[in-house]
Amino acid sequence: MYAQTYGSTVLGINGQLITVEVDIANGIPALDIVGLPDTAVKESRERVRAAIKNAGFEFPAKRITVNLAPADLRKDGSGLDLPIALGILAASGQLSPDVCAACVFIAELSLEGRLRPVPGVLPTLLACKAAGKDKIIVAPENGREALLAGEVSIYAPETLGELVLHLNGERPLGPLIPGIDTTSTETDGDDFSEVQGQFIAKRAIEIAAAGGHNILMVGPPGSGKTMLARRITSILPSMSREEALEVTKISSVAGQLKGNTGLVRSRPFRHPHHTISAAGMIGGGSIPRPGEVTLSHNGVLFLDELPEFPRQVLEVLRQPLEDGHVTIARANASFQYPASFMLVAAMNPCPCGYLTDPQRSCTCTQSDIRRYIKKISGPLLDRIDIHIHVPRLQYSELTAHAPTESSASIRSRVEAARLIQRERLKSSGKMCNAHMSHKEVKKFCQLSPVARSLMQDAFHKMNLSARGFDRILKVARTIADLEAAATVCENHIAEAIQFRSAEEIISW
Ligand SMILES: Nc1ncnc2c1ncn2[C@@H]1O[C@H](COP(=O)(O)OP(=O)(O)OP(=O)(O)O)[C@@H](O)[C@H]1O
Ligand SMILES: [Mg+2]
């Protein structure tokens, strides 16, 4: 007897519809799964056998062959348990093959026969929808996430027994009904109004947020670098539905959508510890998982104490910083993960931290400082558009009770500037100035004559690379956008150049 049904697997952050074919023939009892299954899929044999028996069905004592098509694609994860079990039930006459072939099944099975949630349900659902499948069965814990795909009927039975009764029409279940999305865009309460003084740093952060620029903060201990960085997502514009869907897909694949949540609406803020490995940063592993660069897609990747990160971990950032994605090659497949994030880095100017402090003297030797700074390579620094010094606060600044500007008020300016950028870059689908190509920089960063001569001076004096030159123009464009100015003028260029003087902040 033969039966066919459908399941799904995850490739990178996208889903792939899988056809599950089951053939039952006379012979020595066995269950073989072919079609490049990984370890979790191979283990599904034992789960499926136990689940079928414990749910009160008969496990055929015959030779069973399961083929997962397309056969040349590696199948990951435990989500194929359910379609394999139903394929066996249909091929052995315990379920109508027609109803079985009309649905897609995505769930792991417990030995008892319960449906268990799996990661990556949203991307797999989107793939099913694209393939024209409109009836999907998932575990109850995945129900709310599955509804995000929209325009498909989702059923979420508790057990295999309940599902078979539904499919046979004996006890039909109703499809899940989308509730009101109650997830809010509010962040967890960190606000710029709590930061006293630091006007230059705040201005630089506003510019960075407005144009999506990378930023490096250098300053003595306790000057507020970490405090400032943690508040950056509170001034970033809210995500569009497409951006939110992408972020939710990534969280789903990474198994981080806890507690049956809906669409992720707040921009990610990732702050990996400096003991992270290169694979943890970029993604990969034997079962490929997105790394920190992908988890911070559409949000902020914050590297605190930058020189403490191993050099090879910092070097792997170069590709995603340039391309906005990472490619992970495996023996049987290569995946592309999105990785378009704003890099925010913080560091002390030297190991003791007080090199730039006018009140305290630095106790480091020149070679200590050189060793400390050397970890950050020139090419990485070249990819950071804004470098600022965050000085220690004066007593009067710290104790001032003057109200400082709130995140909401800064965000309204950032949003206005982003709107101008989106409109200007709409033909290429880019969201902000930081992502402009060289051609776009040439086209959109028209300078006034005085600004042009200022730029020429800076090029020679600062020994700028071609990339550094473009990056100053992009920052100047953002500063002009914050003022809604059409042309980039000398004051915009002058401010952008000021933010590029890492050499003065860090003594090389
Ligand atoms: N501008 C400020 N306004 C109000 N409080 C501040 C400010 N700067 C620092 N603080 C206080 O000092 C604490 C330490 O700041 P933070 O951890 O951000 O310093 P840091 O620059 O990251 O230091 P380190 O280099 O040691 O990591 C903050 O939690 C906050 O309470
Ligand atoms: Mg800190």
C-alpha cells in the first residue's frame, strides 16, 4: 500500500515543503527512512512507532519505506514525525489517503502520541502558503505563531488520536481563529531621559539611529557608554510588518519564540559576551543555527568592551557589515542568513581606562596600549561610520536636575529623517543612508561648493580610504536629512568629519 502526505523543513530562515511518501510491503518488519534525513529525522522512527501504538493504532508489522522528497535536500529537525506517522496510518488503511494528502503536518511526536512544538513554524508555514497548501496541522504551542502566516487554516490538535478523528470526519475540529494582536512596540522602559549630560554622544547616537550607521564609543570606565548603548533601540523607528515578519522568522528558527507569542514588534538588541566563538557570532554548527549577527537583523548588535573579543570573532563581522547577510556553507547545502544590523561598540581607550581622562593619570605602558588596541583591525574600524569620545561626567552635570529629552521625542526626529531616506531610496528597497551603494552615494550626496572643498581637505589630511570617504558622505547625508535639507552643506560635512577621528580618540 502506498500513501503520500506533506511536511516541511527549514533551510536557513526559509521553509521548504517536503513530500513524504510511505510504502508498506510484505517482508521482514522494518522502518527505513530515505532522502537525506539528519539524526533527528532518523530518530523519528522510534518516536513514530511508539506514538502510533500508544495512541491506540496498529503499527504494521511489515516492511515500511519512507521517502522524503526532494531527495537531494538535507532534512533537519523533528517536525517530520507527524507526517511520517500519518503516512504510515494512511498506507495501512487506518486513515483515508485523500484527506491525508490534502494537509501539511508540522509537529514532533511524544512517545505517548502528543503533538509537540518545533522551531521554525512561521517560515515553514509561509513556504506551505506559497506552495498553495491551505490546511496546516501544528502543535497547540505553535498555534499562535502559525496564525501569523495568514490566509491558511490552522488546526492544532493535542494528540495523534484527536487528529485522526478530525481527519476521518468523526470529530471535526474548528480552525484556530486569529486573536487581537496585543504585542506592543514599547521597550522595557530604558529611556534617554535618564542620561544626564553627554550631549555630543547623544547627538552622535541620534545621527547613527537616523541613518542606520555603525557607531563606536570610547571613554573611561563609568562614563555611561553601556547605558547609552542600551537605550538605542528606544529611538529607532518602529518596524514595518515585513521587517517584523523577518525578525519573527529568525526568532522562530532559532527556537527563541517563547510562550506562543505573536509577531515580534520591538527591534532586536543583542549584546553577546566577549567569550563568544566565531560560529556563535556568525551562525552555523552541525545543525545550522543563526548567529548573533542574524539575531540582531533589523536591530542593534552591541559589542561592549570591544578589544576583549578575540580578533577572529571581530574579523568575521566584516562580511555581514558589508553585505547585510552571511553565507554558511555545509557539505550538502549552503544557506544565506540575513544580517543587516546596526553595530554599536564600546571600549575604554586603554587597559586601565583612564588614558583620555583629564583628571586621572593612566597607568598603562605604551606596549600595553598597543596590544589592547591592536585587536581592532583597521578594516573593522573603517566600517564604523561614527567614532565618538564619551568623557566622564562633571559633578554639576551628574547632579543637574534639568529634565533631559525623552526617547520618544528623539525618535520622532529619527522617524522623520528615515521617511526622507526611504522615499529617496525606494527604487532599491533600501531603508536608510548607511546601506547606500557607491553609486547611490554619488547620486544622492550632492555637495555645495564649500562642502566639496572641505571634503577634499579632509581626504588628504585624514588619509581616507575610498570606503571612509563614502562613509563620511553618508553620515553627512543623514545629518542633512535630520534638518530636511536637500543639499549637503559644509556644516553637515564638518560634523560628519568630526565623528570620524578615531585616531585622535585612540592613540594608535
Ligand atoms: N550620563 C549619565 N547620566 C546618568 N547616569 C550615568 C551617566 N553615565 C553613567 N551613569 C551611571 O553610571 C553607571 C555606569 O555607567 P556605564 O556602565 O554605562 O559605564 P561604562 O562607560 O559602560 O563603563 P565601563 O567602561 O566600565 O564599561 C550607569 O549605570 C549609571 O547609573
Ligand atoms: Mg560598559
